[in-house]
Amino acid sequence: MLTRLARLAALRRRAPRASTLALLLTLCASGSAVAQQGTPEQRRACTPDVYRLCAGEIPNARAITVCLRRQKASLSPACAAVFEQ
């Protein structure tokens, strides 16, 4: 029972990270304020790469963006396409 409660608590702690990730991907799109929001497709494209390559930078959205740019050669094709736009 305690293990189950611990897992639920861990999931609750991750929720703010997800919102931070959404903010990061909002910042990834360049251009106007509307473009800075990023599309759901862009967020889906880069979320796995953030956790795989830049998890240590969460929740700092600016640091995550810098990390993803630095890791450009390791990005998934879908996320790399987001940064090429």
C-alpha cells in the first residue's frame, strides 16, 4: 500500500514538470507571440527528447531550449523539424 501511495505522490510531483515542459515548447517556436505558443504537434514531437536529453534542466524552460539546441545531432527527426522551422 505504501508503495502505491509513494507512486501517486511521485506522479503528483511530476505534474508541474509537465506544465514547465509545455512552457518550454512554447518558447521553442520563434517569431511572434502566437508562434511562441507552439502547436500541440510540436510539443508532442519534442517531449520525449526533453526527458531523454535534457531532464536535468527541468523546470528551467530557457535551459531546456538551450540544451535541445546543443543536442541537435541527437534530436529525434520530429523534434529536429520543430527547431528547423
